Amino acid sequence: MLALALTACSEPPPGGKAEAPPPPAQAAQPPPVNVSTSPLAIPSLVQPSASPIGQAIDKAAWGENLSPDQTRQMLIRAQVLLSRAYISPGVIDGKDGDNLKDAVRHFEEQQGLPVDGKLDKAVFDRLAADGGPAMTDYVITDADVKGPFVEAIPKDDYRALAKLERLAFTGPREMLAERFHMDEDLLVALNPGANFGQAGTRIVVAAPMPEKLPAPVTLVEVDKKARQVRAYAADGKMLASYPATIGSSEMPTPAGQWEVTAVAFDPVWTYDPSKLNFGDKTLGKLTIKPGPNNPVGAVWIDLSKDTYGIHGAADPKLVGKAASHGCVRLTNWDARQLASAVGKGTKVTFVGEGADATGTA
């Protein structure tokens, strides 16, 4: 059952506003790069992991009578390889679920396999034809542990959020999990005893999709019923698909066709309770600073439907599972990949349950 996620809204909701942070006063003296918000690129040449744990995942194969450990290894490998095929399973967590089933369904369609959303031998063998390792090793750097970080994110307190200088990661572990598209619990489980706050620590991590899509996106399709966002090239080929949190009964996502008007990386969010359907109405307008834990995440793709957009999320494990306040929420990495391939005028069409043609750009 979907639950309304009030603390990580997927907009700004009506009355909210997302905007790019102001430019530095002197262009010749830009602010220093902050590791917590710089592009979380994955190396293009992936080396296989030297860890026995990573190697076991890379050797994982499909089977009908697998142990729990073998099942998790197989699912981790499948999730990474789906991601590398530009079919995002959302957060990589080694668990079965709707996001994985939807990703498998898209992969089956792409590969001309029978479409049922089941991760069977035919699907797994086709994924494994990728040939590259699903896991790799990473050595934590001084920059990784330097921060700045915040001690905690007061998700239910907008006044407290507005006091933070940056909605940064809460520490190196959260930052590394997001960099490699992983659930924090899985990152810890694959690296027992690892000190994520110590530079020089070697850890095993996922090696997921490239940061950039192979071609520009000319059409974005938001499927309300399937809770999916699909990106298409000019020739009609699907470039990528992503699990998404899409609207709610209280604040449904708009219908019809719209278009992208702007893209803001690292957006600022203006909280205006007088125009929202949640929150403390006695609060005045609040400016929520940028960062990956901002309520609209690390990226905002503005739509021609006023106050609506496609954006990132502070908690990736909830994407595709919790409802929003009207807009379309992706994981930060999926939103970043999509945002890098769209531009002003890119068409965005809403389809599926409840969609109609009443919206016009």
C-alpha cells in the first residue's frame, strides 16, 4: 500500500519553488568543489573485485534451489547488470521487489524475450552476456572522509532544515552508498568491519550504469500506473527506464503532454506553507539549501506545468514505493542521468492510469 511521504516531497508542491543556487559573486573565484555534491562518476574501465565477497557475486548464476546467500548474490548481480543496460532497478539492495520486476519487464521487451517480469534463466543469461564484473573495489580517499557532512537531517522539521548551511550527506557511508547506487545496509553487509570514515580503507562496491545516456532524450514518458519513467531518443528507441514515485490521490500528477523548461542541478527549495497541502501553516517562507538530502534531491527538471517537475530524492530506497505530493521523484543518480540528456523543450508525456490528454505544454 502506498503511503504519503510528507517529509521528502516530490516537487516543490504547489507553492514550493526549486531554483538553481545563485552563482558566485566573482566568476574567476568559484567555490571549492565539495565531494558531497560533485558528480558521482563511476570509472569507465571497471576492474573486477579482489574481494572473495565481490568475486562470489560476479560468479553468481541463476538457479531454482539457491540458498539465501546465493539468492542475494544473484539478485545483486542482476540489479547491477540491469543498471548497466540503462534499465534502472533503483537502489541496489540484493532484494526482490516491484522495482526489480519492472526492470526485468523492460529488459525482456528490449531483448525480445517473453514479457512476464520474472528473473528466469533466459533473462539472467542474457544479462550475464554483458561480460563485465558487477562488483569492483574502491579505496576511500581523504576527500571522501573530509566532508563537510551534517550530523543528522531533521526531515520533519522544515524550520530546522532551513537553518542548515547545506543538506549534505550524514557521513562517508551514506555518500559512498549513493555514489555506487547501493543501499547502505548492503554496503555494510558486503564490507564487514570496514571503517568508512578512514581514508585508505578498501571496500567492495557495485559497478552500475554509466553517468551519461548514449544519446539525447527527445521524449520522456511518465507511466503513472507502472510507476516508471522512460526516456526515448529521436528515433523512438527507449534509451533508459527508471522506477519512480508518482503523485498521490491528494495531489495527483498532471495528465497530458508538457515539456521541460529548465534543469537545475543542486537546487534550492523554497518552502511556502501557505500554498501547501501539508506542514505547519504558521511558518513563513523558508529557504532550504541545496544538497543530496534536500527534499527535492540533487536535481530538479522543471516542467511547463507550473510548480511541477521531475527530481531526485533524499531517500533512494523509498523511490517507487512511497507516494509523492504530485511530482515525479527518482533516485538522485537516475535523476542526474536523465537531467544530463534533456533540455528546454524536451517533451514529457504522462500516460497510464488516470492520464488523459487535457494537459498541453
